[in-house]
Amino acid sequence: MSEQQAGGIEQARKTAEALEYLTGFGNEHSSEAVPGALPLGRNSPQRAPLGLYAEQLSGSAFTEPRSRNRRSWLYRIHPSAAHPPFTRTDNGNLRTAPFTEVPADPNRLRWNPLPDPAPGTDFLAGLWTLGGNGDAAQRTGMAIHLYAANSPMTDRVFSDSDGELLIVPERGGLLLRTELGLLAARPGEVALIPRGVRFRVELLDSDARGYVCENYGQPFELPDLGPIGANGLAAARDFQAPVAAYEDPGAGGQPTEVVNKFCGNLWSATYDHSPLDVVAWHGSHVPYVYDMRRFNVLGSISYDHPDPSIFTVLTSPSDTPGLAGVDFVVFAPRWLVGEDTFRPPYFHRNVMSEYMGLIEGAYDAKAEGFVPGGGSLHNMMSAHGPDRETFDRASAAELKPQKIDDGLAFMFETRWPITATAQAAAADHLQRGYDDVWQGLERHFRP
């Protein structure tokens, strides 16, 4: 690592440690980096304060219900409309739905972590698509990406017109400079970047690796709690939104490449200013960071293992009540106390499709082969559950209170089958012998 790279990482760490946040998921937040920059009593005055431009960023249709309407008013140095034409640029390893390169596969699949990238790979260049479903142009479905990076995004920013991005770091922290301010996301935390919000990724460590869920459908929201009551699962107040911060190198500043993902392709334009120049803002279309260790885990205190839906952090609803376009589920540290109960996740087949990733430690249903940075895909109705070693151990275990605190796993669960990309189906890090983990489950039937 060069002295310049080390210095950049140290500066990013200092910036991350000093960050302050606004709190509350779905709130109508407001923030100004310069006192008096935020107009009061109206959104678009004849002359915005401090010579700024007023601009609305809408993440939903104007007429959607108030509870699901997402929009923010931005007060910026340059209007977003002031840019040259975009031209097509290389997509790299980024792919978008509909996924038609290879047939949908009913087999259970599992991958090792992404190989280390070439030197000089930033977050955007390091995105690698595993698969997904739906149609980005129709705003339905989702995609699963992985990323591996060892360099900051320098003089360029990214925005995704196709969907919002849920970023799940597994190794190395990220400093996210967004239009609305700065977020720091470290392993164990997740960052949510709304559709269309521009951002740049810097590194808090020498390299970074993790997962991304690109949600084409309805924006993520907190799940209803139903019989659980008013409290539990992810608390709205634990989601942290940025305070306003802006970049203004002045006239003749450093040119900035703006890369936009639109209907599956990357488009690029070079601005003569930084688009991260929002001095003040208010609204609900905002980025967040959330610490998964704050998740209030609920579970059985009598018998049986609860369905994994009880671990849902965020959900993207569909047109069918209770059937999510995509759920984000976390398997956080928790106590197991069930009596006469097989405590790991049980054997099952499911109409939903599940992609699981591991951030640290081990997952209680898989003793071997499922490692941090890797992932498994169990498509709809594929039979899965604990491997042989886990089954044997759990079947014979003394059922005393047990704390699971040596792992942090998550799941992207979706209503449609997940079709792998050609690069994922043929990847060197695909585990060819995954089915073997269920071999040796002996016949115990005694009529």
C-alpha cells in the first residue's frame, strides 16, 4: 500500500469517527450544513436561500399513499439538470434483470467468497452480479451482487435508477459520501441507498468485501408487527440518516465522472462540478445505516423453532399482502431455550427463494463449507436444512439454555425464483459438491 493510499484510509477513518446522524426510519428529516440554507414555510421559494437551487427528488409516484410516499427536497449549489449528455460505458461484471443468460436452476448452490480483485479496483468496478429475478424496467424483482474493492472511488460517483441498494459489508468498512451527507458502514452494519441518490464509496480499511441487494420494487420498509405488538425486531430509532454535508471545489474544480445505472446498463457523463453539492435538505427519501446487532430477536420460549420471517429487518411489499418482493432477514446473536425441540433451522421446502450470506463466525445449520463472504442459494421448493453433522449434534444435545453468539448471518428472501448469471453458474468459487453436505443422513425408522 502506498503512503497516499494509507493517508486516504486514515483520513476516511477520522471522518467516519466524527460523523453525527439523524435517527428514525421513515421520518420526515431535515438538515442544513449552513445555517439559513433550508427555507421555512415553503419548498420552492421564488429565490432559494443563499443563492441555492431548489430541487425535488422523488422515489415514488406523486400520488402514492402518504405512508409510502418517498421524496426529499434538496437545496444545492448546481441543479441536477446542469450536466452534459450521458454515453454508454462498460458494464463490467454488473448484470440486471431479466436474467436470461442461463436457465433457472432448481439445484441447491453455494459459493465461496469472491476472489481478491486486481489492484486499483473500487466499489463500482468491484460489483459482481450473482443473479436475481423480475424486470428492472418494470420495477419488479431484485438482484444479488457481491463486491470486492481495494481502492476508493476517486473523482467519480454512482447512482442507480433501477432500484435501491442495500449494502452489507462483510470485510472492511465503507465511508459513503451521498448527496444528503455521509454514512459509515462497517461489518455488522448495513447501508441503504435510495433509488437515484448519488454516492461515492471510500474505504476505511485496505480492502473491502460484501454483498448488495438491489431492490427494483417497492422501497424497503419496516415490517408490520401484528400480534407481536408495538415493539420488537428492528426499532425505527436505530436507523441513522446523514446530516447535510456538501462538496464545493468552486469554479473550475476537479471534473467528476457520474455513472448512472439505467435499465440495466451503465451510462457515464463528466460534470464540471461535484454533484454531491446539497447544502440543505428535508424529506423521507434518504439513506440510512443500521447496526444489525441492535436487532431485537424474538423467538419461541416453549417449543419449536419459529419461521425465519420472525427475523425480518426490512421488507419490500408486493401487490399481494404478506408476500414480499424481497425481505432482508438477519440471524443475530440470540438465546435458544425450546423444550423437546430440534433447535437449528428444520428441514423444509419453501415457496420463497432464499439467498444466505455470512458476515462472521458460523451459521448454526451448517457446520462446514459456509464461510464469511460466501453464500448459498436455495430456490423455491428446493429441499434444504441442517447438514448431517449439525443434525446429529442437535439431535443428541442436552436441551439447556444455549446462547448463539458466534455468528452473524443474513438472508435475501424473495417471492420469485432467483436465476443465476452465467458468470455465477460457471464461477471457479462455486462449490461443486454442495449436495454432499446432506449425504450420510441415515435411516432411523423403526416400525
